[in-house]
Amino acid sequence: MSTPFWKQKTLEQMSPEEWESLCDGCAKCCLLKLEDEDTGEIAYTKLHCRLLDGQACACMDYENRKKIVEDCVILTPQKVAEIQWMPRTCAYRLVLEGKDLPDWHHLVCGDRNRVHTTGNSVRGRTVSEDTVFDEDLEDWEEWIVDWEGNAP
């Protein structure tokens, strides 16, 4: 049995196909996040980008996402190293840190649905930012959700 590519290569060395295959489909990166101006602490919300299909946990226009959602972040190895809000379970972050992928990751278990059945995605637990009126967003803290089991 050969060593998997993500244990042999850095993020920079991966082919486009290998890079894309690292994504587990959790969709946590598509959540709206809040940053505390004083502490820099990041809080995830239960609001997702308007392009995310919340049931499929997939972008509805992946190829054009940056054109449609101006502040969409296109991940690169450099950005993965710089971004503080990447989920702790994100494969890009784990590979960068030299850690193993979780047992539920499709590259480990062979099942793309396992991320959802194990509760490691946001499938069915978020609402689109477009479904909330701006006046409802006066108290952003009501939308904060802890997706990783920590006290909010």
C-alpha cells in the first residue's frame, strides 16, 4: 500500500485535482463569521453564503463564485497559512500542520457522505444569508453557533 498523496506532498506540490479532492465538503468555510475587533477571536454563525446549497453542502456556482460573491475567498496554499478562521478539521489546514486527516474524511474512509453522517458538516443546520433581512441582523450574536463543541 502506497503512502497517500497528502502525506507525501505539501499543499504547493499538489496537482489541481489533488488540491480539490482535499475538500471534505463540510461547508464550514462558507459560513458567515464574525471577528472580535479587540481580541481577533473568530465566531462562526449559522448563516451561510447565498451561493451555498445548504443540503448538498456545495457551492451552486463554484466556477464563478468570486465574481458573484466579491468577498469569497479562493483558497491557495498561501491563504490557508494566513487565514485564522479555517476550521480545525479542515483538510487543507491539517495537511499544512502535518496532521492526519480525520477517519471520516472521504480520502480516508472512501465515503463522501461520512462527513455528513458523522455530524462534521453544516448540512441542514444553516440558513442562507439571503433569507435574513438586514434589520434582523442587528444582534449578530444571536446567530453565533459553535460547530466544534466549544463553549460559544
